[in-house]
Amino acid sequence: GVTNDRPDLIFVTSTPTLQVAAKKIKDIPVIFSVVADPIVAGVGTSFTDHLPNITGISTLGDYEGMARWLQIIIPGVKTIGTLYSPGESNSVKNMNELKKYAALAGIELIAVPVNSSTDIPDATMALAGNKPDAICQIVDNLTSGAFSGIVKISKDQKIPLFGFVSDQAEKGAIMVVSRNYKQAGIDAVMLA
């Protein structure tokens, strides 16, 4: 006979997968991690007012912390740059948060949009052409997969590169201000 292979729980690890789950799944618990802002993803209006079957761990970057570190590492820093993906709500949120905290520290953010991975080398060169004091690459699904290309161009152009995910330090960022994604995963499993 046919068995019902309906899952007891669904675990998602990105903003796009959370958005799909929120639209399609109403009667199975959904747990998320590695999502910058679940509110922007559309699962609720606050961390306490949300869809009843969805919970998880937000990993929004520490943009205020990055702005403080930039002022320490690059005294007199005036401009920073980042690439962002206009089609990803998490990317737009991350870019706007970096812009907000940079502005509070007196730092201008130059944000260059990218719509596909093939745009990233040209967009990085365009960003470098603006001569920012540093590149602070926000986290999103598009640029994360092409980080090595951003590293190469930032090195070639002698622009220090900072990131927001720990493995970006291993890939060539000179410093990262990162959330603990391993702990976020553990916390999400505990929620499950």
C-alpha cells in the first residue's frame, strides 16, 4: 500500500527556503536557522508575533560591531563598499543595516547591486573604482558563493576586505565580525 511520508518537522537554512515554507506549509512545524531577519522574510510582525508553526534563530550580522572595528583598524575611515542582491530580501536588509550603522559612525556605504553570479566580477571592479577605504561584504546567497572572486579583486586593488561569516577569514577577508553559526544551528535544533 501507499504510505504517508509526510514529515513531522521541516528544517530550513536560508531566507529563500523560509519564504517558500511560510507560504506553502501551514500545519507542520518549521524551524529555521541562518536567516538574517525572519520578519523581512515574511513570517511575522515581530519575534513574538509570528506564524504559529514557525520558529527559529536569526543570524543578522553585527553591523554596529563592524562599524566600531573599522574605526579602530582604519582610523579616519570615510567610505566602505559592499555588493548586494536586490532580489534577495535578506541581502537588502543586510545592506540597509550596514548602511545605518556605518552612517551612525560617520562612514558612507557604497552599495553596488548584483543580479547574478556572472555580474560579480564587474560589480566588484566598479565598487573598487569608487576607491572605498574597505570592502565589507554582507552575507547573501549570491555573493557568498562568489566570495573568492571578491577576494581576488580586493587584493589586486589593494582594498582591505572584511566579512560577516567566519569561513570568509579562511577565504581571504582580513577580518570578520561573525555570528556563531554553529551555535545558531545547535540553538535551532534545541527549538526543534
